[in-house]
Amino acid sequence: MFGKIIDLLEERFTFKKSLQEDVFEHKVPNKLNFTFCFGGLTFLMFLLLVATGIAMLFFYVPTVDHAFTSVEYITFDLPMGNVIRGVHHWSANGIIVFICLHMLRVVVYGAYKNPREFHWISGVLLFAVTLGFGFTGYLLPWDQKAYWATNVGVLMPKGVPFIGDHIVSFLMGGSNIGALTLSRFFALHIAVLPLITAVFLLAHFLMIRRTGVARPL
Amino acid sequence: MQDDVSAPENGDTEKQMIFFPNFLFLEAIAAIIVFAGIVALAVFIPMAMGDPADPSASAFKPKPEWYFMSAFYLLKLCPSSIEIVPTIIGPAVGGALLMLMPFIDKHPERSPKKRPIAMILTAVITVSVVGLTVAGIYLD
């Protein structure tokens, strides 16, 4: 019965076949060394961030009155809460390290050259989005260092010609950092940036499957 | 299939291997080590809490995450009259250059030894960013 359902689904979706041919049996150059793991490790960090981020979403409250206390609850009272928050914190640091290592490897191996220019561009955009995650996530615990660091960071776009002030007031949700800033950073952090990431990540992965990995030198 | 695109570069398909188990094995070992490291950090260095945000405590000295430290420190070093250099021009030019790398460094030669300009530029940028980060963390 169950096997039959699987067979019917397989007939329609060809999951097993795709997994077999496109994942397990796809050809990669031989002599790949450990530096070729950095991209995959970046993705591992991303998965850990998603999992721990979703777990914390069940407890975090994005309001000026409760943000700090809800993070305090996650940190000190929730069983495993400290580990969940800790894994989120360390993965957030790790993802930056692995992206930098991945990019350095790609530059040194000249792997961004034709036909992989757009792999590189999608990657640079993903790096920018990751920095956006770091910037917006930093404010969420609503503690002193978050508040005052954001005070400096959020004014950075002010100098952009013509629209600088608009960017700043869009991010802040007003003329100073407050309830709306927290709401907006939260919305960016858990909805907008993840969606952008999903799009570029999919493009990044589809393209590298299409062209294959640049062979080692 | 699409797999041959990486082969024609020097035309011999023999120098390929199948992803599973060959490369997946290496990738899996790396993933397990890194995962264990992350969990160990989370367990042995418990997260703490600072003080709740206080908009009136303007004497508080802000400190960004280390990956923003290079930009933060550069902003601090520059006189405010040229503030636009670290905040806008730097990131814009840097980001654009980074994105256009494949079109600037576009000769098909991939060996780093034969691309001295690209390598020197990469080294200079890497050293400056790392230098600013370290300086920001320890001197600030």
C-alpha cells in the first residue's frame, strides 16, 4: 500500500531518479581538495541558522517592551534555549568566515571566469544579503550594544545621493530608533532577506549544477 | 547530461569522479567537524545578556560585530568632512568591483601564478580588511 503510493509519486515526480542522477552520480573533477568544501559549509551554516531561527521564532517577541525579556527567557529559562541561541550566534559568525574562504578560493582558482560569471555575481549578492542578516539580527535582542551600534549603522546610507534620507527613514520607521525600527528589522530579518536568499541560492546551485565545478589547477 | 561542461576545459573525461561517495565523503567529514565545533562553542561559551536598551544612555560606546569592524573603524579614522568615503563610496565601488571581477579578470588563464595583478589586488584588499578589523578590535 505504502510502497504503491511511493511508486505512483515516483512516476509523477521522478524524485528517486533525479536524486540518483543529479545528486549522487553527478560528475565532479577528481583531486578536489578540502578548499572545495567551503561553499557546502556555508550552506550548512545557513541550514543551522534557519533551524535555530525558526525555533527562536516560537518564543521571541519583536516589541520594545518584550524583545529583551523574551531573549532573556530563551537564554536562561528555556530548556536548550542557550544552545539554540548559541548555535544561531556561532553559525552567524561562521557563515561570514566560510563565505570569505569560499570567495578567496574562487578568486585564487579563477573559478569565476567564463562560463561562471553569474555564479559569482549571485554569490556576491548572497554575501551582501548575509551582511544584511547580521545587521538586522544584531538589533533584535534590544540590548544596549544592539541599540547603540544600530544608531551608528542605520545612518550610514544617509550620504547616498538623492535617496539617502529616505533609506534611513525607511529603515528606522521614523526619525529615531524605536518600536518601528525593531518591527522593520524583524520583518527584514525573518521574511524579506530569507526570500531574497532563497532566490539567489537556488540560482547559485542550479548554475553550478549546470556548468559543474571549475576543475582544480 | 550537463556534467560534461567541466570536462571540455582540457578535454579528458577520465579526470572525473562521481560525486557520491568520493566528494560527498570529504564534504560530510568537513560538515561533521564544523557542526561539532559550532555545538561545542554554543555549549561551552554560554550566551550572555547585556543591559536592556536605554535610549537616554548616550554615553554608551557602541561596538559592532567583528565583520562590520573594518567599515566602522574606517569611518572613525576618516574626518567627518569625507565621511561619504567609508559609508558610501567605499562600499559602492568595492561592491561593484567585486561583482565585476569576472569581467575585469577575464582572460581564460586561471592559474594564480599567471594572474599576478588579480592576486596582488586580492592580497592587498584582504590584508587591509583584516588589518582594519584587527586594529578596530584592539585599538578602539
